[in-house]
Amino acid sequence: LKQKDKNKLVSEIKVLRQDKKQHGRSDIILKFKLDNIEKNVLFENKTWTTTNFDQLDGYKKDNPDFYQYLYLKLAYINHSEKKLTKECGYDIITSYDISLTLKKISHIHLFVEHYLE
């Protein structure tokens, strides 16, 4: 959540993957309610490849009123890629960010523990 919303109630979480019909070719759409108001988050997920302005900007134009736009990449993100994603209005999530989050819940499932290792 954005800092200003940390104390609000989150409910009705739903994840859509590769939603081509409604949201272009976005990788992940997270739908939820924040204090009973519907919100959407778009994730552009990259593994080893990079992105370009037209791709990121196109997703935002197709989904202009989303709560947040996130660029998720498990591989190295170089300086020009960081600059481009920020210019397009995306926040970056790295493998390090994911590991910090998962460390808080690692006791839940063996899979999570293996991922962190």
C-alpha cells in the first residue's frame, strides 16, 4: 500500500494473470478494496528481458485510473531501465524487496523458505 493508506482496511483481493481482454497484455492485475473502495494495481513482470517506453506507457493509457503501477523484476535492473520505469510512473519491485516481504511469512510454507534460500 501507499504510505498514506497503511492503516486502511484491505479486503476482497483478487489476482488476474495475463489479462488480455480488459487490461491490454498486462502481466498481473491485483484487484482489491481499500476501505470498501475498489482499487487496481498493474504489475509489469520481467524476468531477464527489459521493457520500453511504448509498452509501459501503453499499459497506463489502457488503465489510466489504477491505484498503482509496479515494475517487478527478479534480475538486475540497470540504471537506464530504472530511469525509464520511473519516468513512466512505475514503482520498482526487486528480488530484494520480495525477499524482505517473504521473510516475514517464511514459516507459512516450505516453498517460501526454499525461495528465500
